[in-house]
Amino acid sequence: MVASLYVIGFIFGRLASLVVPLAIALLLAALLAPAVGFLMSKRFPRGLATVVVLVGGLAVFGGLLTFVVTTFVNGVPDLAAQLVRSVDKVSSWLLSGPLHLSETQLREFADRFVKTLQDNQSGITSSAITTAATVGTTLVEMLLVLFALAFFLYDGPRIWQFLLRAVPTGPRRRVDVAGRRSLAALVSYVRATGAVAVVDALGIGIGLAVLGVPLAVPLAALVFIGAFVPIFGAVVAGGVAVLVALVANGPVTAVIVLAIVIAVNQLESHVLQPFLLGRAVKLHPLAVVLAIAGGLLVAGIAGALLAVPLLAVLNSAIRSLLSDADEHVAPADVHTSQPEESGPDEPGLDTEADTTPGAGR
């Protein structure tokens, strides 16, 4: 088993540019599949329902992205001007404050900084070229995500049945049940995480707007994205918001923003996640931290984003395979059945497993 896991991990590591887009497409499919199921219940053909959901999702995403980018571009000049004023204040404090630095020392520091940039110009240029290549790779991966998402939504049940053929006949039914449990848990996880992210973004975004902090909308969008990486994402996004408030509005506003970020994070940790995520998956905080750290080391930001959903899927699958109650459950009845072993400390099961990609009826 250890050797098999090592080989699988090695293959996935070498094929990260393929595996990560497919995993992201599966997450998006778990989020959008209920919409496809709803349209099919209204007598939409599956193909038409898939097209409507994809086009509608792209329209909403494109509109929000355009709004965020436009707001960011319009707010950068004011922020840059405020940054210059903040640098002037810091320079004046260094000259007249308790450090009593001289103008010669400040000038020497600025000259050393400029010289460092000049000495590393070739490195900066190569980094820019690498970044351009990375942007091109990212665009290709985004197209792969969109392509895979379309087929996950349209042909998910048949894809799942095809994958089951690789399982021996004896345990095939148990694996089918465990897979459906996992997909149901994934749908619940994505829904709950999306709801938590919306609350985080609204709370911090409204606070920034009321305090007059520039770039409130882009910062709220950053908080929304960061919320999909448990624990670390909220801390990093909140830190960026505090830093912008410090540069643009001063230390008093930055302290208030810090208090808002802490309050929103406490609301997320003690109210939203226990009630929303607790129904789908219940993972120990240590397991979450280790999963995020491992994902970050293996696949960077994408690994940190996918680590917890993967852990939730594996947790649900293993519990189902070990459950005596699931031994007698038919795959078609997964969406209405609950394992007898599930309790307050066990992961709950979503009731709409049949709408997930691959959960054929």
C-alpha cells in the first residue's frame, strides 16, 4: 500500500499541470451540478441545462472580474499618491523621531536600494519573462478546466460508471457507494465553503468601505478567494487589508480594520464553519493544518486550495468503506440513506448526492 501510494503520488506530482485543473474542474462541477439538476427537474434536456449553467456561470464570473479589475485600476493612482505621502511621513519621522537619522544616512540607504535593483536587473527581467510564461500556462490550464467542467456536468454519471469498471466485481458495489458518499460530501463542502466565503467578503468589504479604505472591492474579492483555503487564507487576505489601511489611512484605521478581520474570523471559526461545514465533513484542526501545509509543499497555492476537499473526500470514502451499514446500501439509495455509525462526531451526508458529477441515477 505504501509503495502504491508513493507511485501514485509521484505520477500525480509529475502530471500536476494536468491533475490540478481536473481537480479544480471537479470542485466547480460539485458547485454547479445542483443547478444542472434543478434545470433537469424543470424538463430541460441535460445538454441544454449544462450549456445554460456554464454560460450563466461564465457571465457572472466575467462581470464580477471586470468590476473588480476596473475598481482596482481606478483606485491604484490614489493609493500610489497616498503611499508617497506615507513614505514622506516615515522619512520625516526617521529624521525628527527618536532614531534621529541624518539626511545623509537616508540618502545612502536610498542609493543602496537603487543599486541593489540595478545589480539584480537581469534577475528581475528573467522573472518577468518567467511570469509571462506562467501566465500563458495558466491560460491553457483555465481552458482545460472549462473543457473538463463541461464534460463533468454533462457526462458525469457515465464517466463514473466507466471508472468503476477498473474495480473488481466483488467490491465494486461498496466502492460505488463510497464514491457517491464522497461526492455528496464534496458538494456539501463546496456549498458551505462558498457561503462562508461570501459572509467573510461582505463583512470585511463593508467594514473597509465604511472606513474609506481604498480598493475595498478588490480586497473583498481577495478575502472571498482566500476563504477557500481554511485558516491560512483568511489570515493572509486580512493581513493585506490591514496593510492597505495602514498605508492609505494611518495606524488608527489599520487597528480598526484588524479588529474587523479578527471579528469576522471568529464568526467564521465558531459559528459558520461548525454549523455549515460540520454537516458535511468534520475534520480535526490538526488534520486540516497538516493537509494545507502538505498541499502547499507539493503543489503550491493550488495544493493548499485542494488539500482540504481531498481530505474530506477521502474521509467520507474511508468511513463508508468501514461502515457495516453501508454494506447493505444500494448505490441508487445513497442520497436517502445515512450510515448507522454516523453521529455527532461523524461526517454528515448530503441529501442530493444524485446531482453530483458521476452520481448517476
